Amino acid sequence: MVKLLEKISQFFIGIMARVIYPTLLILMLLGCAKGDPQMAKQNNSTDLSASQLEKVRSLRVYFGHQSVGKNILDGLQALGVENASYKLNIVETDSPENVTGPMFAHFRVGANMTPDSKIESFREHVLKSGNAVDLAFFKFCYVDVGADTDGEALFEKYQKMMSAIRQQHPRLPIMHVTIPVKSIDGGIKGIVKKVIGKSTGEEANINRTRYNELLRKEYQGKEPFFDLAEVESTAPDGLRVQGNKNGARYEALHPKFTDDGEHLNREGARRAAIALLHALADGADRIMKK
């Protein structure tokens, strides 16, 4: 009987060491990092000036995306309904030649879970655009980067695409976008996943964050830039939802901005749309300075 109790005790101690304590540590880390108050203010208010909005409305934008991009477009359209000054001419077209005047044109880029297809699709669309657009950009989806994805290798492919585009269109501004992140499975769900050996999402977010860090280092502050991952992981009060596993940092989607842990809900979409407008206004300023 004593030996049986000892085995049971050792089992639960093992569970505590392998699962409960690490999970509690993750929960303590998530949401406890101090963020940028200015970022929080920028993403929470529709405080773009009339001149900023006019610059955005005057752009010929070409945007490649999939599902999370659709969430952001929904947010842009909702802003336009709330306030007519935020209304953009949003048009879906697979042909950049159809961008004949100021508009926010968008298209479905590549296929989800195959990031190479998105790189190639964007390259082909942009090379066909000629002088039809003022600013082009696309975004990867969270599903394009998983636990086994090499973030550094993907970034190298992205840079090769950029080099190919700039050889033919050296003056075309490209806006760079960080990869969206997912929420981390916590609570009972996270504990169960750890017990049965399934990932709670940290590894994939680590790889997404690694790619995003390389993108920020290379382009942020130098070229048009939309930090979607930072928007998704920054709470309204400015605190960052992030963690660390085995020395590797990761950002995570704030639960307030999602209903399924992956896509943006109404609040998240609105927040991302406002941040995108700020990024476009900044991009317009950079274009005018060239």
C-alpha cells in the first residue's frame, strides 16, 4: 500500500514539474511585459488627422492577403461606416492593371500553409503592376509558419523576392508586414495538451516571432512598415502579450482580439484597421519624400 501511494505521489509530482509549473510560468509571463504606451494610444483611437486620411485615400494601394487580411478589410469597412472620412474605395481585383485611380485594391495571394506560393504570387502580381500602384504589400498568415518552420530561411526567401522586384521596379514602395500570431492555449486546455504531448502553440509563435524580429531589424523605420504582430499582442493598456520558452521569446495574440485564438474578432479587426491606416499614412509620407 505504501509503495502504491509513493508511486501515485511521484506521478503527481511529475505532473506538477512537467506541466503545472511550466503552465503557470507561461501564464505569468503572458501579458506582463510592458509595451509602448504610444503604440497603445495609436491603435486604440481614430485620431488620424484630415491630412493623413487624405493622403491614404489618394494612394493606389495593392494588398495581397488571405483570411486575417479579410478580417482587417472588414475592420476598414466598419470604420468607413462609423465615419465617412475613413471610407476607402476598397476593390477586389486579381489584375493590378485595374488599379486605375486612388483605391485600396486587394487580391487573394497564394495559398495558405504554403508561404512560397504567396511569395511567388506577390512577386508576379507586382511585376505586372508597372506604374499602376503607389504602394504594394502582402501578408503571410499564421498558418504559413508552424512549429517546424525555419523563420530565418523564410526571411531569406522574402529578401530574394524583394531583390527581384526592385531590379524591375526600383522606385515602387513595398510595405513590409509582420506575420500574425496566435493565442497560446492556457488553462485546462493547455494542461491537457501538455499531458498528452501536444503543442500549446508556443513553438509556432516562436518561429513567427523570429521572422518578425528579422523583418523589423531590416526594414522598420527605413521603409513603409505595418507591425501587425505587435498590434495583435499589445493590450489596450499597452502591456504586451508575450512569453519565453527555453530562452526563445514569442509574441501571442491577445485573447480580447480573437474568438477562436487565430482570427481577429470585431474589436481586433478594428484595432488592426486603425493601425494599418497609420502605417499607410506613414508610407504616403515616405513616398512623397522620395
